[in-house]
Amino acid sequence: MKFFLKRLYHNNMNYYKVWDYLWVMSNTKHEIIFSYNSLGGKLNISKSTLTRALKIHKDLNKEKQYIEITKLDNNQYLLKFYPN
């Protein structure tokens, strides 16, 4: 995950802010529940930028599954980080 965040920091600061927030704010089980509206409001980022930022997890998961995103009720999402 550290390599992924470093790469985002140098390539796109808005994407970095999204993933850094999700990683830091996840609980002890490495999970976080969020909605696009609340996340966009906290980080001052548009919904379209959030959508593009969250699609990056597909590139990271090519070799091994590191991140899983599941849609819940009421426009909320569950994001799980898997340990290396």
C-alpha cells in the first residue's frame, strides 16, 4: 500500500488525498464505510474525481487483491484493505 500511495502522491494529488484518507481512517479490521457525498464534502473533491480515483484499485488488484469495494444500501460503500 505504501508504494501505491507514493505513486499517487507524485502523479495526482487529488487521488492521493482520497486514498490517504480512506487508508488512515479505516478501522482495525482495515475497513471503512463511506458515501461519495460525505467523502467529497470532507475532501472538497467532486464526485467525478472520486469515481476516477476509486477505479484505480482495479490496476492495483491485477497481481493480487489488495482492495475490495462493495456497494451497501443507502449509497454507501464498504472498502476493505487486505494486508500484503
